[in-house]
Amino acid sequence: MVKYEIIRESIDSKDSGTYISYGICATDENYKEKISDISVSEENVKNLVLLLNRNHVSKEHFFDVVSDFVQINI
């Protein structure tokens, strides 16, 4: 089963300067993938991580779910 965790990163942007952003790391025994810079809102990304873990989202749907989340929260 995939476990999802929030990650905190310092992002350097030519346009925006340096800022703190949050992403998600997905891991299981044979898999590790991360999506960086999902949102500057820690609370929003924490809520997404809770939903991913609670609903046992498979690694095959990880990117689609995050993509949908980002589109909704623009």
C-alpha cells in the first residue's frame, strides 16, 4: 500500500524569488515518487494527503488526483 506524506521545500524562482512550497511524496516498498510545488498552502496539501491516505489511492492515480486538486484550487 502506498503511503503519502507532505514535503516542505524552498523553491527559488526567477520571477517570485525564494518561497516555501509544499508537495507530496508517495512511497511503498518498491516505489517512490514525489510531486513538488503543489501549493504554498500547507493546510491544503495536508488535507490532500489525508484524502489520499484515507482513500488508499493507488500510485497509478497519484498524478491524476494531484492534477485535479491543483486545477480546482487555482
